[in-house]
Amino acid sequence: MKRKLQMLLALTLVTGTISLYPCDITMKTAPAVAGNKNKIKVTLLVESIHRRCPLAIDKTCLETEGLVIEKQGQWQKVEECLYQMELIVSLKGKEKGEIRVLRTCPKRGLQKEILEIEPLP
């Protein structure tokens, strides 16, 4: 009986720890237009670590500083629990810009990822 209780406690701890992780947000960049150094293609990927994420993907907020979003696609489901969105951005000047991806999960709180974009030489 003691052994079963220990196994149940260990399983509960492991399962509880796994559900604590927030969504995984990654970003990739590439030149959007050949010859135009100012326009950059950005691909955002959001992978929900927990299966039943209470925050819908369309509740993901984007904030920018030092750049303009010229074209913003829709979120597309790539795989189970993996979503993708493509953006075309341009820098406002010769300084770097930033894209902040914010998700405020009612269970896990605020999650923020920042992508800094440097001007091409």
C-alpha cells in the first residue's frame, strides 16, 4: 500500500510540473524582398505545451517598437498544438526594431517573447 501511495504521489508531481510550462514562442526572420534591405519576413510559431490551453491563439497580442507591420497573416494550425503566422515588417529608421509577442494565460500568467531586428548593412 505504501508503495502505491508513493507511485501515485510521484506521478502527480510529474504531471503537475509538466502543466506548469507555458506555450513555447519562437520566431524566424528572412529577407522579404530581394534587394530591399528594409523589409523583413517574420514567421511566428506558438506551440502549446499543455493540450488544453485556455487561451485561444487569436488572443495573442503583438506589440512593435521601431518598426511597422506592413502585412500580417492569420494564425494557421500547422500541427496539433502548433500555430504559425507570417508578417512582413519594415524598420522605421536606421535603428533596430522589436516585436513583442504577448500571451496572458489565465492559469499561467503573462508570457512575453521579444525579437530584435537589426537593420541590414
